[in-house]
Amino acid sequence: VTQGFKTKAFGLERHYNKDQRSTICLPIALNSNEITTLFGQGTKVYDLKSVDAAKYTINATEVTAIEANHPYIIEVPQTYNFGNVDVTYNVAATPDEDPSNAFEGGYTFYSNYEQKTIYYNDKEKCYNFGAAEGGRFYRVKVAGVAAKPFRGYIKADSSSSKATMFTLNIVDDTTTGITDMQKKAENSDAPVYTLSGV
């Protein structure tokens, strides 16, 4: 999106398996009601917060809203293929740089709106997300793997990263305990903005 615009509805075409965590990044913001309308009652969204390099875990907390151009982990209560929200949105122009979220521990959660290849080599050390055992970030192949649009991957800020995998660790922000170690052009004819992230 090279220029911002207004839309009367937002739709997302993407396959998500029931109760299986995936990565997501959207060019619009969604509040809790809009998340429910789009993905279903009981949808959970997690924001990555820090890395524990000694335990090879990435800590995340559950959030109730989605910010535009910010990657997250999402878990839907039923199989999802397409949905829409009939609310007027101001869609901002896509940032020149890939959306990202730098978190504690020397790693950054990236997303992209066009398919690209990510690598694990001397120049960059990237980890792709997999849904096994509640969600893990795996070191990608040296030859590279495709990073599909509207998803996310993490990248080490330093070339010294040696980890082969990070497990997702969901932390309850309201307590000191861990709740989930492994799993756990503006006019009346404004367009319907639909994303295909398949």
C-alpha cells in the first residue's frame, strides 16, 4: 500500500487451524471486539516480550488488541479461512521497512507484506515459526526459506546467536507465574480491503 486510504470493511483470507498458534501481522489495528468478529470468540493474541537465551525460550504475554504493522502470535478457536469486519478503517501506507518488534534479549520479531527469502548465515540469523508443541521458532536452513506475507519470523540482532530453536513461553502478566510453558480515496463507495495471506 503506497498511499493511505479509507475502507468500509476489512477482510483476511488465510488458513488457520483450530487451536494451533500461528504468526500474524496486519496493516490495520483491531480491538478486542473486532478480533472476535473476525476470528471468533475465544481467539488469543500474544505479543513477544523477551528471550531467555539460557533456556532457549521466547516469553510472550496475551494482549487484547492488535496494533497495525506489529507482528503477533495468534491462536483461533476454530478453523479459519476467511472473515471480515464491517467497520470503517483508515489504512496507513505500508512502512518502507518491514514491520518489526524488537524485544529484550537481542532479537527482533519481523513481518513482511511481500514474500521474501530469509536465511541463517554469517549475515543474518533468522528463525521461522512452527506450530509444533504450542509453537517454536526454528533456525532456518542455510540455503534459506520463504517467508510468506502477513506472517512473522525472528532475527538475532547479533551474528553470535547459536541457538537452533526457541520454545514459545506464555507468561501471565497479572501474576509472577508462568501459565503455559510449551503451548501455553474517501467516499461512499470506499472499497472492502481484503488480504490474501495464503
